[in-house]
Amino acid sequence: MGKRVIITLLKGNFQQGFPALLRIREDGTPPERDIQVEGHLPPHPKIADLYGYWKLAYDKGLGVRGSLKTESSVTDLPCSKLAENFADSLKTWLNSGDTEWQKIRDGLQQNLRRDDEISAIIQTEDPKLRLLPWHLWDLFAQYYNKAEIAISSPQYTPSGTKTPSGNRVRILAILGDKKGTDSQTEINPQADLDLLKLHLRDAEIVPLVEPQPEDFRRYLWDERGWHILFFSGHSSSEIGGQTGWIKINQNDILTVQEFKNALRKAIENGLQLAIFNSCHGLGLANQIEELRIPQIIVMRERVLDKAAQDFLQHFLAAFSGGETRKCASLHSAVREARLKLEDTWNKTCPGTSWLPVICQNPAVESLTWRGFLAWTEARTISGHSATIRTVAISPDGKTLATGSFDKTVKLWNLDTGELIDTIAGHSNPIRSVAFSPDGKTLASACTIVFQDGTIKLWDADTRRLRQTLGSSLLVLTVETLAFSPDGQILASGNFDPTINLWDLNTGKVRSTLNAHGWQVNSIAFSADGQILVSGGWDNTVKIWNWRREELLNTFNGPSDWAGFLVTWFRFSIYVGRIYSVAISPDGQTVASGGYEHPVTLWDTGTGRPLRILTEDSGTVYSLAFSPNGKILASGGEDSTVRIWNYRTGELLHTLKHLGPVWCVTFSPDGQTLVSGSEDRTVKVWRVPF
């Protein structure tokens, strides 16, 4: 489980210290669950000077003359010694036993585990605090080795949710002027472009080589949008790190102010990351943060061209996953690249690994390369003669089951789309199909029947009927099915309106849950099998301890019979119906979709609404969380499948059918998404790798 750590350092100074606020949040939880600790960072009047002494020696080693006045005894020390002095002093300061600062350290140690993947952020307006290499704090470097520390302004707002068009990651690569003021400052932006092409082969990379200012701005305004803006060339920041500029060709230097409107438009169109692989980038970052960009990577100080290329190569390899395709988050990828820089450059140019820094908008999560990639249509499966009402994928990820209003269940090879078999044992339209956790049984249910049962259990290998559940003179429609994680119970949501819990060992109803005022349209077990979630036409979402037949909570709708009566009178106009519910793999979030508020996210424990996703333009019929809990898929009346980062509310991708989408489901590995539609087709969507 990932965690977000934010340490806000309020207005203060190095002589008196800085008031501090620590917040810790687990991924996917609402802000009200934040752990908060107040404290105070003690004074350290000399830390900025110690950094300055190292910087002077570092610049001197690069052939740059500094203007900082220092004692001769200090300047005579080698860069390695000055780097060591600064690093030791910084660690001592941050490990201070000062009572008020100890509260912050205790808050970290009591609420973080060593194996947590941590995105840590230092929020501050102070330019000298932003300049410090916070990753040297050995509390993180030694004890939380999956942590990377970014910086942020205390003032921030969420970024936009628009996604760039197309099925590939779009990168605008600006290659600026390569010539410096002397031979030592000449750089090779083309080498950076080659690295982008080598590691990001799935991307659409558009290079602009020494562009004119109007061309640079015109490309930023592109309505198709960009995922990443990359700059390689010369840049710098004003003293104090408040503003910055880039040199885009031999003659033109642009301040952020001169392209801020174009950049703001690019951010509105989906720009997620800006990388300035160039010198002195904190001034650039400070101004660009104000435009609500999610994340920026810059260099704190001047950087040797070869070191910048090494960083970029290591970062891109980790971020994209390389040949292994094991993609790291942006924070983890920067950390890995930094460690490799330290091994390579620490002896010849001490402090080089301190230079890369992430500027992070705290309102968004750390990016991943996989999160950029669009879901693409692998194939369209046709074969049913009516609406596809339900889909399910076997636990081994090899077989797809589809149920249709044409009264048949079909089994398909998920990899090839080849039809395996057709099951025609029902006399009415199919409403739901589900595989047992061991993959040996396929359950199917249909609408109202006479002298038969609406639920049938099939041998998944032979397709032979094993058992019919609930046979009687008249059986009402079963709307939805779900197996318990241990495979012992099959739950059915019914028109009557009840939830039956079938004991699969006896074939009998073990218990019946009664609490909805109208038909139960959707049910889902939590991954640990402790709770059952249900949604119905009475506009309610309910949480059950199903083993004890106990209703734990009711979300959204009426909780008494007077309220149920109101929903009954609204029945004819569909207002308030819940069509689908899903529960996240960690059990902390419930999603519901229906006629009103297309997708609503609820806190499972408190029942409080966390977020409403409003991009759907009609009724939502189906919802599914990915197995890794990172994304949510929704399908609905507007003929689309939408992919969400449900924790931030960001719409990642929109996929199209030719008719309303009634069902969506993920494969067990999360790399395949299947959707079924009223257009009589099933579409198989996949991430490019």
C-alpha cells in the first residue's frame, strides 16, 4: 500500500526555525483520515552557508566562477569534504532531538512501515529550503528505502482531468540551443532525444529543434494535448529561485511569463509531466507550479551534460520498465536514477546526485508510465444476436464467458477471440454469468421462468449442466450473481427484492437478506469475503455482514419504508436507480453507478461519499475495479467505457462502442478489460504491454 507524506514548513527563518505540520495519508483514503502532527523545525543559522560552500566548490570544479564570499580556509577544502560537511550537518539538523521536531519524527516512525512505497513532499515557499537536497535525510534514506522526497508550494489546486487524444503517449521534445558561452558549456540535446526514442518506443515523440518562439507556443496550444513536455538545452533561474528562463535557440531566451498561456492550455489539455533536463531549474518549477501542472522534474543547480544524460537514461529505463516492463512510479524512478548517479559521479563531482528534484502537486498521485498508456482495442467479438448483458473472465485469465438477451451463454478464448462453445440451456434472456474462484464452475442466471430455476451451474470444462437452483412453478428474475471468495456461497440479487445466499454444498438457500425496497440489481463480495455490497432500484447501496445476516450500513437512499414508498412512485421514471456496485480490492471504497450521479465513490467504513465522477453523460450500467486497485472502469448508456483514476477523480481514457455498454470486467492480471454492449459485440481492450 502506498502512502503520501506531506511536511509543510510555514513561514520562518533559519535563525528561529520553521513551524511544521506533518500529514500522512494512505492511498485511496479521504482527507479526513489524514494523520496530522504539529511541530517545529529548530533553527540552523549556518545550513544555507554550508550548502553555499559546497556549491562554490562544485561550480569551481565545473569551471564556473562563483560570487559567494567565503573564508579562505573554507574555500581551500576539496569539494568532497564540503559536500560531506553539508550532508552531515543537514542530517544532524533533521535528526534533532528538539521536543517539537521530535513530534514530527515520531509521527513518521509510528505511522510508516519499511516496506511502504512513500511519496514524500516538503511544502515550503522559502527558496533556500526548496534548494536543500531533502533526500539526504537518513530517516528516509536508510529506513524507508522506497521513499523519494519532492517539493511543493503550500498553495496548490487540483489539475485538470482532460486526457490527450489518441492511443499513444504524446511527448513534445524541445531541443534548445546547444552552444554555451565556452567549450565546457556546450551540450548535446540530440543525445537526450535519442534516449527518449530508445526507452519510450510506444510514445509519439514530436521533436522541435531550436524552434522559434511562435512555433514553440503554437505546439503547446495543440488541442490534441500532450502527456509530457521535455526540454533539453540551456536554462537558468534568477537569484532566489523565483523565476527562470530557457534558451530555445541561439538568439531567443524565453521566460515562463512569455509562454505561460500556451503552457496553461497544454496543462488543461492533459499535460501531466514536464522534464527540464537542464541547469538551475527551480525558478522554472516555481513559476510552472502556479499553472497547476501535476509534476515537474528539474535540476537544482548547474549540471554536466554527461551527468544529465546519465540521469535521463536511468530515469527513463526505470519509469518505462525497460525490457522487463516492470514500471516504477515517477518518484521511485527518480530515486533509482539518483542512486545510480551517486555511484557514478560521487567521486569525480561530489553532489551531482543531489541535483534532480521532483516538484509535485500534492493533489495528484505519483505518475506511472503504465498510467499514461491508452487502452487499445485488441479485438471485437461478434456472435450473439442480441444485447450482451453480462461478461466474466475465468480465474486463469484464459476464458471469457458472455451472456446475452439471445438466451445463450458463449465461451471464448480470451487471447484469440475464438468461440469455444455455446450454452443454450436457458429459455429466457441471460442476466448474469460468474466463474467460481477455482474456475471449475460457471453460473448463469436468466429472467422469469416457469417450472425451472433461473440459476444454472455448469462444468466450465465440459459445459455440462451440473445443477439447477431454485426450481419451482414460478421463479422471478435473478438480476445478478457473485461467488464468495472461498467458493462456498453463490449470492443472487433478485427482482423480489431479496439477496439469496446459496450453499453450493447442499444446493439450498442458506439465508436470505431483506432490506432493499425494490429489485437488487448488483452485488459484490469484498476480496477478503467479510462483507457483501448490494445496490438496488430503491436508490440505495447497502453493506452487509452476510454471515450474520446483519445490515451494517446504507448509503445514499432511504432507510425506512416511507422512503421506499417514495422510490416506488418514482420507479416509472427510473429516478434514483442503482444499476451497479463494485468494491475496491482493499475493501475501503465502494463505487455505485445509476441514473443519478453516474458514479459515486463511498467510504466503506463511514458511508460518507468520497467523490462523484461526472463525465458520464447518461446512466451507468456497470462498474469494475482493476485487480491492483489503481483504476475503475465504468460502462453506460452513452456507449462509452471510461477508465478513471478514482482516487483523484481523473478521467484517464474513454473507449467507444456503437451502443450502450451493459457490462465491464478486468482480467485477473489487470492487463485486459472486456466490455459488452447493446451493439451485440464484445470488445477486448488491452494496455500496449
